[in-house]
Amino acid sequence: MSKTSPQIFMPFIRLNRQHTAPLYSQLYEQVKQAIFNGHLKAGERMPATRTLAQELLVSRNSVFQAYEQLMLEGFLEGKKGDGTYVMQLDNVQRAPATAHAPQKKRTALADTVQYKDASLSDAILLGDSSLEPPLPFQSCVMDMQHFPIKVWARIAAGIYRNLHRMYLGYLDTQGYLPLRQALADYLRVNRSIVCSPDQVLIVNGSRQAINLAAQLLLKKGDQCWMEDPGYRSARAALTRWGGAVCPVPLTGYGLDIDYGIQHYPDARLAYVTPSHQYPIGGTLPLNERLKLLQWAAKHQMWILEDDYDSEFRYNGRPVPALKGLDDKGHVIYIGTFSKVLFPALRIGYMVLPAAEMARQFKKLKSTIDRQSPVIDQAIVAQFMQEGHFARHLRKMRALYRKQQDELLQLLEKHVSKYINIAPSDTGIHLIGWLKQSCNMDLLLQKAAAAGIIVQPVSDYTIRFKQPQGLLLGFTGFRKTEIEEAVLKLKRVLAGM
């Protein structure tokens, strides 16, 4: 193993300082269990003792003790000058990693209905499907100045040079196998999701994933929990396929699960963004995640987990996905490359509870677009396999955190008289809460005339109104561009 082998992340490690067991013993047990259940694989390089001690806020000696015991028992091996690695366990039976779907199965597609959702105006829906110009404060502009274009171009050129070796006919609708394998490895290490490539379905972005789930799992009139405020395209998909959207308000950390249970106990599906609530922010804590999973298991409710930008977490350790905690097979995980690479790529993915369910989704997708473009999938797969994806994410986390800090400083300096704003632990946008109410339509018109894009929080609400606020994207622009935009925003706010 090369000395340059990257150290893995272990977001699934959780030490309880109130527990009677010593911290080194808890760490030992959790690492051993992670090897058994497949979270850690043979040949992977463990974090350095100093690094792990800092992440877990424990003494380095506690990590030493855990590592030493694991090496004595043959779970880890130390390589002089090259770190500590997971050993191959030839004679140990691993715990099964596949989950089971709920007992209430649907074999037929949900009824197709004509609908008109009055809570989603034509203007909003049209805006969601129109050209999004790269203007300051737009919340989905990726920083392509720092994208590894040369690496991407080299990989693409190599694939095109060898195009004659690829099968370019009708391929597996489920997706390019090497990409699904790379995603399974990535999700295991970074999101604590243990799955097989057979559980992964490649889709054309998260919107297609949500539509597939709504079409396959819902029948007309099925109640669906929806975060309020929440993602408009998810709301549109649920209503399009017959779902009755049930607005659930937010707490300080995300979906108010107690409210959903009390008011909509018969819901068939819940749409959630637990790692970074969209658009307000907040991360659903462990006890609330477990409550949601227990309710879903008891009441046969599906959970759509939209994990749209959790890779960009700036403070604290990575938060495991809700899917990683699901041992009953009720969570359908949705991921996308739109935020971590670029939106025009149009590659997303789903992780289904079991391979059989993935095949049902595959059949439905085949009636829509047959397959996602294989060449783009091949480029992404090689980009991940060669380690460029992980390096790119590390680089962009540091860059986006810096860009957020710069925007916060500029907003504090120039517009603190008009808005309250706080840093975000995750994501690529901030919320600026207006200190005084105003005519929002007029504000948006003036902002557009000034050449900046701000999105009102009110566009995302259904029933539970929020104070007036603006979404402010902070990625993809140079500091001078953002400073100029903040001054334009100041003039707009001053004129209200």
C-alpha cells in the first residue's frame, strides 16, 4: 500500500462520555463492529491517532489503546512509516448489509392524475425550469474556476479515444456498473451507508429521483409529510402523482416530527432533508432521526432522504446519513452531483432498501428515458476511482468556507442595518432575515434591475409563514464580484 493512501473518514463513530465503558473500549468496539458490518474494508488506511483523537475530542492515549487491542486481535495492522490499515478477515462471517422493504408492497404504478397545485404559482414553476443566469447570490453557481478541468478533460479524452471498446447500444437502465460500484464505496466511507451496487440506481438528477419515488409508491390521496418551508420541486412531484401534501413546520433543527405524527398519522411518505434542511438550514439530531425511523417502521411509511449538499460541511465532524441508521428498509436515499461537480452534468443517484426494489425503480425509469448517458457516467466513475473526486471535495470545502466568511464580513460591514445573518455549518447559501418588513415583489424587481438574484424564503412556504428573508448564495464568484453585489444589495435595501 502506497504511503499516499488517503485516510478514511469515520463519521459513524460516536462516543458516549456518560457511558460506564471507558472511551478507548467504546472506540475499540465500534471500529471492530464497523469491520464486521462492512463500514470498514480490508486495505483501507485508518486515521492517524493524533487526527482521530482531535476529531473525537479524546486523549491520544485512548486511540492508542483501542488501535493496539485491534492489532493484537488481527483486525488492524501497522505498517512502519505508512500508518495503520484494516486487515483482511478471511474466516469471519460479516453481518448482512441488505435491508428489507416494508411488508406493504406495491407492484402496480400509482394512478396518474391531472393536477393544479394552487400553492405553486406558474411563475415559480416557470422559474424553476428556466435558464438560471450566473449572477451574484444565485444559490447554485459552482466555483468552476477551481474545478480540475484539465483532469476532467484528460479522462474524457481517454474515454473518447477508446470509445470503440465501449458498448454504445442500450445499456443497463440501472446505470453504469463501475459508477455504481464507486458510489457504493464512497457512500460507505463518507455517509455511513452500507449498500451494494445492485441497490444503486443512476438518475438524471434528484428531481427525477423524487418523481420516480412518487410515481411508484403513491396512489391518489396518499398523505405525504412535506417540510414547510421546503423544496418546491419535491412538492410539485408529490402532488403530480396524486400525493396529498401535508405541510409540517420546522423546529430549530429541521422537520417537526412530533407535529407530523400528531396531525398526519396515516401518512404514506415523508420527504426530508435531514443533513441540511432546505432552505432554512439545520441538522436533524440523532434522537429525532431515530424517532422518525421508528415511526416509519411501525406505520409502514416511506422516507425520501434528499442529501443534496451535505458534502459541504464546515464545522464539526461529518453527519452520517439517515439511510445509514435505517435497519428496517424504509429510507430511500437521494444524492446528486449537481452541487459537488456541476448542475449541467445531470447525474444523480438513488439508494434503494433492497436490490429487488431497485429493479422496480429501474423498470419505471426505462419507460421514461431508457438510460442516463453512459459516457458522462464513465467520466464520473473514473474521476472517482482515481481519487480526484475526494480531493476536489476537500479543496471545495475549504474554498467555500472561505467564501462564506468573506460574504459574512461584507454583509456585516455594509448591510447589517437592514438584515440579520448568521454563518451556516453546511451548504452553499445563507439566509438574510430582514429587520423590517417590506414590499417583497418590489425588492425583487429592484434587485433584478441591479443585476443580482435574491430568492425570498416565502417562495418555499406552504402554510407556516416565516419572517421575511432572502437566500444568498456565496459560491462561484470572486471576492470583488461579491463585494460589488453586496453594495448593490445595500442600495436596494436602502431604497425600500
